Amino acid sequence: MAAAPTLAERLRAGEKLVSAWSGLTDPMISEMLGRSGFDAVTLDMQHGFHSTESVQRCIGGIALSGRPAIVRVPVGRFDMASRALDMGAEAVIAPMVNSLADARAFAAAMKFPPIGQRSWGPGRAIELSGASESGAYLSSANRGTLSFAMIETREALALLDDILAVDGIDGVFVGPADFSIAWSGGADVDPTLEDMMGAIESIAVRAQKSGKLSAVFAADPSFGRRYHEMGFNLVATAPDTACLAAGAATFLALAKK
């Protein structure tokens, strides 16, 4: 029986995917999101409550649901990027990549030599990936795991083509909330700000031209289709806290009807 295609394979084949977003640390919540039909589940260490320990536990729950795990690490924590891969994550998002030095450091942590400097130790990742032995994992890891550098400032936008050209950077991930703060000069935070949508679309277009992937967070899930039509390969949405609140409100309304 052939192995299911990986997240990297599906995105590079042109599929338009949707990831759920997890900030809560219970593995059963992450597993539930995976079983709900999303193509992946993203664990957020930057603004969510995830720690090294909860990421390790939740990746197992997501794997049990048959979905790939993505991890957003805290700002500058490129060491955690390597650990997330060792734990079995198929992709890592690095926030606030605002310089070439940031992009190169992130790529180095994500890729084994000769591309990067990732240290060997992916025992859990080998178990979850189904690789037959260490050599099989090593030969596929650099292409099979994805590094997404976040573009969320004017500095990053100005350097976009250079960031995309870094060997070991597989794609970019747009954070519209922070981008809106930068775009408005600190006057507003609005991830649906219409005035910046042309700039956001240009990021997807330039990524595609460079042969790299693009992803974006949709605070408003109705933007998912619009972002895919812009050219984004992956849309992340549906924070677990919002899903729980919406579900609770629905059940309460039905109970009182």
C-alpha cells in the first residue's frame, strides 16, 4: 500500500490546502481538529500557549488523526524549529523574518548539510514518518519538510525576493494582522484591510514566480477562497478557541430554541 502524500508533496503538486490553528495545549483538541477534515493542524508557540512539551504531545495526537503537523515557533527560536522537526512536524513557520540574516539562520536550522546545519536527532520524526531507516529519512528530509518565513512587516516585504532566493527557504507565510499594523503606520490592526490586499496578493505571485510556496493566515475564514484565488497554496484559519466558542454558542442556541 502506497504511503499517503506528504504536506510538501501535496502543496508542490498544486493542491490548495487549509490548516486548522491550535493555541490550546491538550493533544485531544489537536487530534479533534485533525479529524474534522482540515488538511493539517498548526501548533502556535508564538501567540498560542504551546510549549516544547505540548508540541511533542500534540504532534502525536495530530499524527493519530492522519494529518500533518505544522509548528509556528516563537520569534528568533530557530533552535525550536529543529526540535519541532525532530518531533515530527512536517513544516515550521518562523515569525518576524525581517532580514536576510534571519532567513539564513532559519534555513540553516531547518535543513541538513550541505544546505543547512540541522543536527541529527530525528528519532520521533522517523517513527511518525514511516521511514524504513535513518538513511531513508536523511535522503528525503530536506525536501520533505517545509520552512515558511513570515512576511509581516514593510522591511520583510522590501526584501521578499531576496528571502525567497535563500536556499533552504521553501516558502513564505503572510501574517495579515501584523502586516496591517505596518501597512497603516501603526494606526490600525485589521487583517481584512482592503487597502493592503494588493500587496498581499503580490507576495503570493512573487513566491510562485520564484518557484516557492506561499501561505497566509485568514482570521476571517471567508477569506480562504479569496486567498487561494490570489495564489496562496495554504490558508491557515479556525483557531481552536474560536471553534470551541462557536460550537458552544450553537449548541446553547439550539438548547434554548
